[in-house]
Amino acid sequence: MQSQEQPLALTAVTSRYSTNGKEEEVNTDAESMEEEVEFNWEEYMEETGANAAPHTTFKHVEVSLQSSFQPGMKLEVANKSSPDSYWVATIITTCGQLLLLRFSGYGDDRKADFWCDVMTAELHPVGWCTQNNKTLMPPEDNIYLRKAIREKYSDWTEFLVQDLTGSRTAPANLLEGGSVLELQDVSGPLQYWPVRVLQNVGGRLRLRYSGLSEDHRAQDSWLFYLDVRLRPLGWALENRLALEPPAGLRSLKSSSDWQEALQEAQLDGQKSPLPLEVFKDHADPPKHSVRTGMKLEMVSPWEQLQICPVSVTKVYNDFYFQVTLDDLSPDAKPRFVVCHAHSPGILPVQWSLKHGVTLERPPGFRGHDFNWADYLKQSGTEAATDACFPDTWKNRSFAKDMWLEAVNPHRREEVCVAQITQVRGRLLWLRLEGVAKPLSECIVDVESMDIFPVGWCEANAYTLTPPFKPVCQKQKKIAVVQPEKQLAPPPVLEPTPVISCQPVAMDPGSANGRYCCSKIFVNHRCFSGPYLNKGRIAELPQAVGPGKCTLVLKELLSMLINAAYKPGRVLKELQDLEDQSWDCQEETLKAKYKGKTYRSTIRIVRLADQIADFCRKVCVKLQCCPNLFSPLLIADKCPENCSVQTKTKYTYYYGKKRKLSKPMAGEEATEAKPTRRRKKRKAIFVQKKRRSSNVDYTAAGSPQDSEEDEELTLQSGSEGTSSEPREDNPDGPSVENKYQPPEGQDMQMDEEEDQLVLDRNPLEWSVDEVVQFINSTDCASLANIFQEQDIDGQALLLLTLPTVQECMDLKLGPAIKLCHQIERVKVAFYRQFAN
């Protein structure tokens, strides 16, 4: 969406640098203090109890991690031991802006492969050293490599000729920067002008119009590279569009100067053309279906937090149209924006009413109450249909009180800590921390490219504007997992009203990728083991990373902890993970369970070449498939053949620390054994509180709840054997049994007492047989949960009401209904097989 009074973006940036780069009209006090402190997202959210918006909700950031580099390409890489010399390396694999490289001479030997970041490492296309009189030779400290080459070749030159023959090199412009693009005019969609990329921050580009110099830096634009206004050089001419400087800037240069700048930009673009791969994820706007005169609602680009009635006043072509603010005052000055069908902020008529948001009355409107039906009738116009708009209901999993990082619309070079204060449809109301009121609030679309996940600035070495009074404190190292309420309150540092914080610089070694890793995949199909809830694992993103090893692993471990049946139990297991050969860094991780928070210090590896070993040993510790999370993507069948495993292979029997086996004759199982009561007496569920405040970390092999602080317990009235519920139970299941036993089973039902008679021991049921049984009951809608969580017959007998509610996220009514069916199986088991 592009606006015009004068072009909005141009008038906004004009005021940004009015006084030596500092702002007067839009003053956020960002430069009012020189003192800086380190802002820590984790500590900030820990102390405020905040939650970060999921990384997967930022579609443009996910796309930006893709790279145009291809495996097999050759590069010239600076030698770490000798900065003035370089050596050729081959791209083995790519992951976002990270490249896995192997020096020429190693052949198929991957022991010395290393990761590097395109944005920080000194990389050049093949031939750069020759052009710049630089030395090409293997690293001086790499004796193995030098010896291997000398055994076969007389000198380095002979080897390079052989190695580089027929090879591909990476395009220079992707490495050197300074690319030339074409940018659509903010006030006219049919006009473009060349711009140069001055800065690339994780795909967010700082652009300067060709013809302007550093003296005009106030006119620089910040856009994400996927913005529809950006096109490759030559786009305008190919599509018969005008190449003209923006209307608001034409007075800065003479006509001849602008033409000279255009020719220079085109010449530079021809010398190093931008590969079309850069635009492979660039989505063109779809055709719109609006007509001139139609009315709609729109988030105002001119006034804060306002949604206003607007009209379509011009249709440029099938893709772009002009929308003008409805203003009925006599001295109205037209204010318009250029839009396309997917422009953020345009909404159908009545959207505000349906979502409980105030719609501003048009200036000059007479009357207290604005009604769309009367307004359309009086103006003789029609409303744009719902089909003219994108999915106005989509919120992409954003929720109130989530935290993220967002661009300050008044100073677009600034990215701030932000909190979602309201979600309505696909619109988010944000409060920008560290920005003075009233400019600290804004409205953005859920697919805005001006919002980013927590940690984005740190990952891209860009300054994040923190809250005015960041509360950053050092966390204590806690040797044993304990409930947070039992910890002594940590000392609170005196808040300092600092406006800007500089993030921690990346480790110097990261330039050659030693401390950076590629993506770590979550292979959802792999066996999840006894501790992790397979349903929750399925909801995790497919991969985490790339980035600094400790950051990627910390994010991954946090997700796994939260995907556990008992997060505190997993945290305790990870606390004991250690290997003397690892180069580790201690990180504090936390787990929340039943309103309590547990924290523990975990040792996480720092080096990329130790990632695979670390992931595997974590999986072994959690008794899941070694490939559940791994640098290796399992596309189809896991090489470990983990699909044959079931939950109960590692399950402790009813909380006792021994493997689950068939109960022997007369053996008692206190939790699985059904309570005894008279026929037709309803089971009474009471909340029973235990005296002990300690946490019992029993294994989570089955979704069994042994938390001792509180649990729901089934009480009995008197002795008896019937499991029939009282007739007045609104959630009670049907007495009729529709279960068709698998082939080979002979199961009958005593209709009088609603009892199952089994020919086959339910302890031997497979997951499929459990699912088949659930499907035969009135709980068939829950069968997929049993399939997802690999619950076989042994695990089925361990299920209790509290665990059914918690691990399957069921409300009390459906949980009671399901537990009734499970109890019938338990009764049959104890009557027929326990003795």
C-alpha cells in the first residue's frame, strides 16, 4: 500500500534527519542518552513472564533463509592464519545465509568441512585474487592439505588448473553487495527508478535512489527484499513502464543529472547482472476485482490507530488501484494510497463492526452515528465485495501479549522490542517499547514484512531498541531442578533508563563457521520415546536454524522441553547430559508445568562439528529415536527403523522404576486397578491435595500423571464390580457396545452388566488394535490421538483421568467418557488375566 498527500514515505523520512541525523518532529528520545546496556531477550521475558511469537508465524523471515548459492560452486576464501592469502573452496551444502565449505585438495574427505556466514566471512568469486593481485595458496597452518597436494602436483597453480576446469563459481554480486534494483514509485505504480543496495540486514535492505549521494541519506528507504515494489534492473523497460525519478525528489537534481545517473546505474547493472534466483520467491500481486467508486475500510496511513472509510478513485490496471480517504469537509485536501489486492490494511465494509473496532467517521460527516447502509445509500455507491480482499480472518497464530521485534513506522531504520496488545482478524495492535508516547502504538498486518521474531536483530548483528527501563539480571546457576517458588528471590538490579542497547557481537570464530551451524531438523515421523508427546512434537517447526550453535540448540531444547509430558522431568534428564570431549557453554533453560516454573543449567556445545554427536546423545538420553532431531533430514523411512517402537518399551510400570511387563498372577497395580463400587452408583470425582510439596519425577513412558501437588482421584461408594455409570450422567457413554474385534479375537459383552469379555490380553494389543477399539466406541473422534501418540495396549491400561485431560488436552466431559471405555478394558483385564 503506497500513499500520497505528498508521497507518505517521503514526507516521513524528511523529518527523520532534520538535525544532524536526529529527529525533532518525531522524537523518540532514542539518542538522548549515550549510555548503553546489553539487552537480553530471555531475561526480559523471564522477568516479565512474557511469551515470544512463534518463529514460524513470520513467513517472510522463513523465506529469507533460502540462498541462491548452489552446492558445487567454487569460491576464494580468506585464510584465517594469513589474512592476505586465499584458497579455493567448494560449497558442499547451503542453509540460508550459511555455507558449508571444503577446501580444494580434500577430495571426498569431509573431516575439515567448515561453516561460514555469507554476510560476515571474506568470500570472493573465483578470479578475484588474480584481478586484485592477491596470493592463492593453501593455509600455512594446514600441513595435511599442503602435503596432500604436493604429493600429486608440482605447484599450487598446476593443482588449481586441474581443480577449477569445468567448475562453476558463485556470482560476484551476491558476495560483494552494491546490487542495483528498480523501485516502484510510491505515488505511481507505473513508474520505476534504479536504487542501490547500501545495506542488507537479514533480507531487509537499505536502498538509495540512483543519483543521490550521502548528503541525501534522509531519502534512503528500508524495504524487505520480497516487497512487491522491488524489481530486477530492466523490469520497467521490459514491461513498457516509465523510468522516472520520484516526483518528490526531482527538484534535487537537474534533468540531465538524473539521466546521467540512470545510465550509470544501467551500466553497473549490466556489468554484474543480478541472478533471477534472487526473485524466485518474489510474489506478484494478483489481479484485483474492484471498480471505481467502490467503498471499503482501511487502516489509516496518516493517523495513528485509526480505521477509516475510503473510496476507490482510480484503477490503473488489473493489478493496481488508487484509494482515497473519504473527506466531506469543504476544504478537503485529497489523500490517497496506491494499493493492490493483497495490500495490508485494506478491509471490507463492516469489518470494524464485526471485529468490535471503532470506525472513524469521515471528516465533515454530519451526524453522531455512522452507518454504512445509510452512507452507501446517501452517496449512491456500492461496497467492495468480500472477494476483493485477502483472508481477513487469518491471524497466523499470533495472540495477545506475545512479543516480537518491529520496525518503528516513524523511523524505519529503527527496530524495537514490541508487544501485541490486541489481535483482530489479520490485524495486530503493537506497542513499541523504547518509543515515547503517543508514537509507541501502531497497527500492522499479520503478513507485514516490518515485524520479526524475537532474536532477529541479534542474529543479524543489528541494534535493537529495548524498553526504556530494561530489567536485565544475571540468573543464578541452579544445580538441581526445583520449583521456581522455592528459589530465593534473585537480586534485582537497579533499572537504568537506557534507550538503546547494543547486542552481543558474534564470536570472532564465527567468520569461518566454527561456531555456526546449519538447520537442525525435527523429524516428526521418528519414534518420540517415553518422555515426549508425539502430538506436540508434530506441531513443532520442521527445522531450527541456521545460526550460532548455542542459540540454535537452546531454541531446540526449549521446544523439546515444552513438548514433553512432564517438562520438568525432561529438564532433569538434560541436566545430567555431559561429555568431556565437548566444548560447552552453560545455558539456563526453564520448564513450565501446572503453574510452576523449573529452571536448570544445561551444558550446550559451541562447535558446529559437535552438533551431530550432541543431538544424538540428547536423543539417547530421552530414549527416543537418535534421528528425532538431527542435522540429517529424514525424508521417508528412518534408517533406525524406529517405527516399530512403542511407548511402552521404555515405560516404568505404574511409577515404579522397572520396565513394564505383564502383571503376574495376583500382582496389584494401584493406579490402573479399577475402584470397586455398587452397581449404578456414579463415580465421584473429588480434588485431592497431597501434603508433600516435592515433585516426584517418575518416568513419562506413558502419559501418566504422578505430580504429587494435586490430582483427581476416583472415589468409591461401596464394594461391587460394575463399571456402569449413573443414568443421570450427562457425559456418560452409551451402554451399547459396537466394537468389532480384530480377526482372531473373540470378544463378547454381557449386556446386563456392560462388561467386556476378551479372548486376547489387552497388554498385547498393538497401537492399531487400540485405535480400532476406540473407533468402535462413542469416543471414535479421539482415535487419532491414540494413533499420534503411539498408545498401545500397555499404555492404554496406564491412562488415568488426570493424564487423559492433560496429555490429550481434553475437557472434563469427553475425558470422563473416554475413561469409562478405558475402565471397561481394565475391568476385563483384571477379571480375566490378572489372576
